[in-house]
Amino acid sequence: MKTERLGWLAAAAFAGAILGMGFKAPGDKTGTVDVIKVFKDSDYAKTQNENLQLQVAERRDVVTFVQANRNMKPEDADKLRILSTKDKPTPADKDDITRIKNDAHADEQKAEALQTKDKPTPAELTQIEDYTKRKDATGQRLEKWRQEFNDELTQQQEKMNQEALVRVRQVVQQVAHDQGYTVVFAQEVAPYCANDLTADALKAMNARK
């Protein structure tokens, strides 16, 4: 899963170069703001980033476990995915996860024992065939999951980015309004402006619930 860079800085670029305040104030007071700093250093962005990293870890753990236990029951693999990526798993969910993992380990041991047996019985040969089918199905399942997980995480990342950017724009507008600014430029556009609202905007961003 491509999750090394979660796109916070890249998304900040979409905030725009000029943040018009949309109101009239006495005089012509202009300021700048480091949009990227307000964006990435805010408590909100850090919390959202941590949540996204947690989702990444949950999905990676599921893939890693199923990859190592390909002889597990297909229905258990599907249930493990659902429960392990659930927002707030209940105690019963956690117990079910433990049961599924224990059963998966037991299936791995049984499959290994059967495959190394000198003269398996007809019933055991049938079981070996069943395990072989499970492994093939698991491989296909994992490929599908990897793509679905990437899609889920990309969508979640984009949603978080957009929500954070809306917050940044709103707090910059509020700070500028409160301090009587008519226009605020992104710092890259007007790097030498004396009126820097970055610290105040970041403070307002962190104060916002």
C-alpha cells in the first residue's frame, strides 16, 4: 500500500495563492499567511494524520496475517477484514478476532502436517485438496484487498485534506476580519510582506473545535 506520503503538503497547495476576505475594511491593509504551515502544523491535521496512519496499519496487519495463514477459511478471512478495520470494535468483536486467528494457526499446522505425511488416507487427500483450493482463493482475495485498501485510503486521505483546507481558509478569513485586513496572500506570493498572520491563524486553527 502506497502510504509513505499522505499528501498533506501537496494538498495544501490547493488552498490557493490569494485568500480574499470578501469584506470591506477601512484603508487597504494587506497580510500574508504560510498556508502550508497552518495546514500541517495544526492539531487538527496531526490528529487526522494519526487516524489515517492507524487505518493504514490496520489494513496492513490484516494483509500480513492472511498472507501468512493462507489455509484459513475464506469466510473467516473476510470476517477478519471487517472486524479488524471496524471503527470501534466491541469486546465481542475482539473475541471473534482472537478465535479466527487461533483457528487460522490451527489450520496452518494441520495443513503442514498433512502435506508432509508419508501415506495420507483418502479423507486426508481430500483435505489437502481443500487446503490447496483455499490457498489459491486466498491469493486472489489478497490481490483484490490490496487494491480496495488503496482505494479506501486514497478516498479517506482526500476527504481529510479537503476538510482541513476548508478549516484553514475559514480561520484565515476570521483572523483577517478580526484584525482588519482586506486581502491576505499566501506567503509564497508575497514573501516580503511585513504583516504575517501565520502564528495567529495557527492559534485560531488549534482553538477551533
